[in-house]
Amino acid sequence: MSSETYEVIVVGGGIAGCFAAATAASKGADVVQLERKPRERGGHIACGDAMKSPNKPKMYPGPIDMGAIEDDADALIDWNIDQIEWWDEEVDVRKVIPYDGHSNVIDRYVFGQRLLEQTADFGVDQHFDTVVNDVTQNGRVTGVEAVRKGEPVRYESQVLIDGAGAQSILQDLIEFENLDTGGETTFEMPHYTHFGSAYREIVETEEPVDYQNAIVGKPLEEMGYIWYFPRTPTTINVGLGFQMTKGPIPLNDRLRQDMERRPEFDDAKIAEIFGEKDKLGSSIALRRPLDSMVAPGYLAAGGAAGMTHPISGKGIRGAAISGYSAGKTAAKAVADGDVSEYGLWDHNRYIFDHDEGPKLASRDAYNVAASSINPNILRAVAAMLPEEEIKTIVGTETDIETLKGKALVGLGVAKNLISEYRGGTFEALGITKSELYEAVIGVRKTQGFVEEYDEHYEHYPDDRARFEDWLSRRNRIDQRFYDALELSGDDRKY
Ligand SMILES: Cc1cc2nc3c(=O)[nH]c(=O)nc-3n(C[C@H](O)[C@H](O)[C@H](O)COP(=O)(O)OP(=O)(O)OC[C@H]3O[C@@H](n4cnc5c(N)ncnc54)[C@H](O)[C@@H]3O)c2cc1C
């Protein structure tokens, strides 16, 4: 087996991988990026392709030039999205939530290709057609074994950055308990129930759709949701996702069943790419960011680190932020000669110092609460909640901070409650008054815990030494939350 040595290995040519590799190289590290796909297919990834604020440096930090992406009409298409719509067609509910600052449904493939090109420009060696199938370790992670264009290769490194996406194989291969940490390893191994499976098609319609300026979400059975995200008025990213806590669902068939009921898709065709139909599925992290994303010689970023919004499944921004952080931390640890948990801790610290980490972590409480109740009750609650409150639950920007704002939301609940009662929504969903009342109390209690989690994550420890204390206090919040919502068994997610 041939052998190659680099200071930093990055596995994955997705968003986290590119942000990590470009950042580490820009800070002077000698970096190789390994991607299993061929060069021309890099960046072709299952995604709803909805992306906000590409021009905000805080959301996409580091040396990748997002301005160039923003100016690239092939990647960004158009700033076409200015609202989110929530449809529950069976009970005639349609909520329209303004999307401040506009958003995009991007061409994810072109975007991915541009990221790979920019990463190469920083001097990163990119090895495509390279499937990583083992990890080497000796007290710390020391590298990987891979098959590159059919030939086995060993790569050695001081730091391995895991940008291999949700359910990363690297995490199954590493024996974390055998790494040299001088005690318990801090790295949190995710459980398979913390993931969802999702599938999407790029569909071309004959006529422009009438929701061309909106990203549309609809509820499905078993806590699933379906989306219509228009890239242009006639090119729609249509997809759906379910949590893995539920039994297997044939995603393709379920999507067809939905689209057959929509007239705009009557003569629609699936777009083609590489001479094939453009349809893809993948797993997706639907949990809070990992408690610790570091181990000796190893850092996780993006989907591999749980940096996805636990309700909406949006993970482009989280992958960029955590990829940047991993690359920056790896380069510094190599330069300092300390790749221990202590030396790599800056990665955890950056994530939870940044607004995104605490927001993603705290929003997971809504996911935990929602997973424990009957989906029809959830639909009734969604029908009743005012638009502003839904925005706060699914967004990462908090809109209702003031007392006045909260009072207005309360009034909105009452108004919607009356109108949905009159409209027969709750009757159609088979929901009793007391079930609805209990669910609303559950939402209110959860909101209190969301605020508590948010604050606790904002005080994430600056160094490794205080981690256990922080974690045990976080675990106590979990217990109080579960008890307050009377959750038991598998409903207790962590
Ligand atoms: C169907 C679906 C819809 C989504 N919709 C949205 C959305 O609308 N907006 C949004 O912001 N987010 C969305 N997400 C989430 C978002 O796509 C992910 O959070 C994001 O892609 C994570 O980026 P990543 O770089 O961590 O991983 P990925 O994008 O998954 O990249 C991982 C890369 O690693 C490579 N790789 C994996 N294993 C190996 C190996 N063993 N050897 C070599 N290479 C390997 C893969 O080929 C891949 O290129 C969606 C996800 C799914 C599945």
C-alpha cells in the first residue's frame, strides 16, 4: 500500500470539507482533501438547496469568497424567496411568514463545484475517486486508509477533519474509547435515532408555479415534512424527509403520491444531470450539535458534527461555520504541536461562542417535544400558532424578545384559535379541546426550556478542564425538561 503524509487530512468535498480545507490551507497547513466522488460530480449532493444570507461574513466565515458566489448567477440563480409558506391542505391551512432579507434556492451542484475550485486555489491537494474505508490510530487519530481509483493508499496526518456528512463512517471506525485522553473522551457519539432520511428531485414544470417567491413546507405522517422550493418559477426542488425514529418509509413513492395531487406537476419532468435523472437521497442530522466535536487528532464538522437545524434540516450555514472553525483550529494545533483534546478545544469553543451553536442546540427542545405527540395534534398547534411564533421556532433568529412582542403573540394565538375552531380544523383532525390545551401548555413549557438551553450553551466552557461540570449541568436541564413534559423511554432523546 502506498503512503502519503500531510499535516491535515479533510475527508469530504462538501461544504464543511471545503470550508475546512480552504481555511487550514490559508493558515499555512499542508492539506489533502479526500472525496469519494469523481471531480465532475463533486458538490452534487442531496439537498433542498435553500440558503440564506450568502453575503454575511459571520454566517459564512473564512477565506472562501462568498461574494464571488453571490455574483455567480449560475450558482445563486436569483434572490427569489421572500416568504415561507406552511400548507396543511387537508384542513385548508396556509400560513405565510415573511422571510426578511430574502433567501435563495441555489443550484447546489454549481455552488459545490465553485467551492471545490476555490478550495484548490488555496493550494489544497484534492484527491477525488478516493473512498476512505478505515481510520488509523495510536493514542490519537493518525490518518486514514482509502481506495483511490482502485488502488489502496494510506494517508498519515496530525489532524483528521471529518467532513463526511451525517452518519459519517469515520465515527464508526474510530475507537474513541482507546484514544489517549487521560480519562473519558469528551467526543459525543451520535445515536442513529438522531438522524433523518431525506430525498429530493429537481422537477421542471410546464408553467411557472404560483409560489415562485416562497419556500413551501407541508406536514406528513410520522413527523415527516415535504417541501417545494422553487429555484426558478419552473424549476422546483421537491423533496421530503422523515426522522429515523419511525419505521422505514419509501420516500420516492410517498413523494409521487403527494405530487400527483398537485396540478402544477401534471406534465412536469425530472431534470437531468450527468445523463441521469436528478434525484438524490441521503441521511440528515436532526439533533443538537455534538456536545464535543473533538478527540485527539480528530475534529468533526458539518453534518458529522450535528450542525443542522434540528427542525428545518437546514445545514449549509452550520457546515460552513463549523468547517471554518475546524480548519482554523487544525492549522493552529499543528503549528502549536498540540493535537490533544486540549489543543483542539478551540473548535468546540468557537461553535458555541458563535450565535449559531446555542441556537441550533436550544431549538432541538422543540423537536424533542414534537416527536412525543400525535402528529395531528402538532398540525392543530401549527394551525393555531401565529406566524411570528412559528418563525421563532423554526428560525435561528429570535423575533419575539420583548414583553410586548410576547403579548401580541398571545393575542395571535387567541385569534387563530377562534378562527380555526370556526373553520372546523380541530374537528377535522380529530383533536379534542383538552388535547389541544395540553399541547399548547407543552409548547409554552418547551419555550421556557429553549431559553434555558440557549443560555447554558452560551456559557460553554472555554477550555477542556471545565467540560464535565458544564455537561452535568446540561444533563440536569435535560432531566427537568423530560420530567416537565412527562417524557419517558425513547421520547427522551439523549
Ligand atoms: C434531502 C436533503 C435536503 C436538505 N435541504 C437543505 C436545505 O434546503 N438547506 C440547507 O441549508 N440544508 C439542507 N440540508 C442539509 C445540508 O444538505 C447538509 O447539512 C449539508 O450538506 C452538510 O454538509 P457537509 O459538508 O457536512 O456534508 P455533505 O454535504 O454530506 O458532504 C459530505 C461529503 O463527504 C463525502 N464522503 C462521505 N463519506 C466519504 C468517504 N468514506 N470517503 C470519501 N468521501 C466521503 C461525500 O461524498 C460528500 O461529498 C438537506 C439535506 C438533505 C439530505
